[in-house]
Amino acid sequence: MSGAGSSAESGVPTFREAQTGLWAKYKPEDLATPGAFARDPQKIWKWYQWRRRLISQAKPNAGHLAITKLQKLLHSVSIITQNVDGLHQEAGSKSVIEFHGNIRYNKCSDGHHTELNTNNKTESIPLCPRCMNYLRPAVVWFGESIPEEASQQSIKLCEESDVFFSIGTSSQVYPAAGLVEISRNNNSLIVEVNPNSTPLTSTADYVFSEPSGSFLPKLLAALEMRKTK
Ligand code: BV8
């Protein structure tokens, strides 16, 4: 499972650090909610457009690319990502479950329309062609449920996993942060990759306290070495 830290080396600020400049005075948990959008749609729209412009300049980093190669090297490596930036897919990874949606799309709150956000600069919020309400970023806000399919697929993967890698997440947001326990109950090996400690650190089987962009290529190289022996 990946979190914002796995995109940090691509220049996308982590969710906790995202608040720089204009947004420094806000906490993400206070902006990424249906209530915030209902109260001040323009402000929330501007925040997302600002994040989208940042993400549009980001490229997959060595960690993303190593995961793509690991998928080819090993028989089944699946990705559950909390990130909404689409960088795993851009790195060529397959079977990516977007647990919290994808910021590159807008959707109608009624769920009957989704479309790509074609313009990261416009300040006018697009309207749903069916009901004429504001569209909103196609991400899961705090207080919103995880999309059923993403949730079910993720639980199934964790029930069947041999190894669960927690990569670049502060392990604080649920239910995403609870998935590791499903794997643990299935006797999976739990591995954390994060330069800082998190609530998971003390119970993980292995902890690599380094950036994902440097650890994952080393893991890949070690496994490729074993494969050639
Ligand atoms: C839910 C998409 C059921 C949006 C995100 C009160 C009311 C309602 C709910 C709650 C409540 N109290 C608690 C909850 C539950 C709540 C929750 O968990 N809150 C937290 C704050 C306690 N969860 C929810 O609301 C979830 N839904 O519960 O539904 C429900 C339904 C109805 C009513 C009630 C309940 C939905 C949560 C989804 C929120 N959406 N993102 C958007 O992007 O705009 S969450 C967002 O923050 C991310 O997606 C991610 O999941 C989460 C945490 O971010 P991280 O990825 O972990 O990033 P972070 O910055 O925190 O940490 C980065 C880490 O990387 C750090 O540890 C750092 O050390 C490390 N790092 C840095 N550089 C590197 C690195 N690691 C490796 N390499 C590096 N180079």
C-alpha cells in the first residue's frame, strides 16, 4: 500500500506537508470534506486546481518505476494506493487500486457522471451535464465511504497476501490504515518503508527507514540478483 510519501520524490508534497504558501494556514482534513465544499465551493475548487497543477508537473520517481519492474519480476504484486495523483499508472504499473479516487477526474456528487478535469487553471467549477449541479474532484473526502469495489478488492488482496509493504504513509487515516491488520491476520510479513516512524513501525516485521525512491530500487536489484542465480 502506498501513501503520499511514495510521491514525495516526484515533487508532490505529502498530504501533511501539502499546505505551503497560500494554503499554509489550512489543514487538509478541513478542506477535503463535503462540508467544506458545500460551504465554500470556490475555495475548495481552487485548492484542488492548485494541487492538480503541482501533480501535472510531477513524474514517476525511482520508487514508482521499481514497483512496475517488481510486478514483472514477481508473480503477483498488486498496488493499493491512497494517492490520488495517478503516478503509479503513469510509471506503467498494472492492477492499481485507487483507494481514495483520482484527482485528475471530476464527478457529480450524485454519482451519475464522471469526466476528466481537462483544465487545471479554470476558476469556474464545471457543471454536471445531467443535473447541472457543480462537479467536484473524484476523490474520497473525509467522512465519505471508500468506493465499494476498491474496498472489496483491497480486502481480498490483503486476505491473500504473503507480504504487505506499507510505503510512504503516516498510517493515520482509516480505513486505509487498517488494511495492514487484515494481512497480519493472514500471517503476512509486514514491511514498512518510511524515513519517519508511524503507528505501524513498532509492530512491522521489517522497517526500512529510508525514502521509497532509494529503498525500492535496492529491493528490486536484490531480487533480480537472486533470480539470476
Ligand atoms: C470513512 C483523498 C466511513 C482526498 C484522503 C470523523 C468523521 C468522519 C470520519 C472520521 C472522523 N474521525 C475519523 C474518521 C475517519 C477518517 C480518518 O481516518 N480521519 C483521520 C484524520 C483520523 N476517515 C475517513 O473519513 C474515511 N472515510 O471513514 O468513511 C464514514 C463514512 C461516513 C461518515 C463517517 C465515517 C475517508 C478518508 C479518506 C480521506 N481522503 N485523500 C484528497 O487527496 O484531497 S486522505 C489523505 O490523507 C491521503 O489520501 C492519505 O490516505 C491520508 C494520509 O496521507 P498519507 O498518504 O499518509 O500522507 P501523510 O502526509 O500523512 O504522510 C506521508 C508519509 O510519507 C509520512 O509518514 C512521511 O514520513 C513519509 N514520507 C515522506 N517522504 C517519503 C516518505 N516515505 C517514503 N519515501 C519518502 N520519500
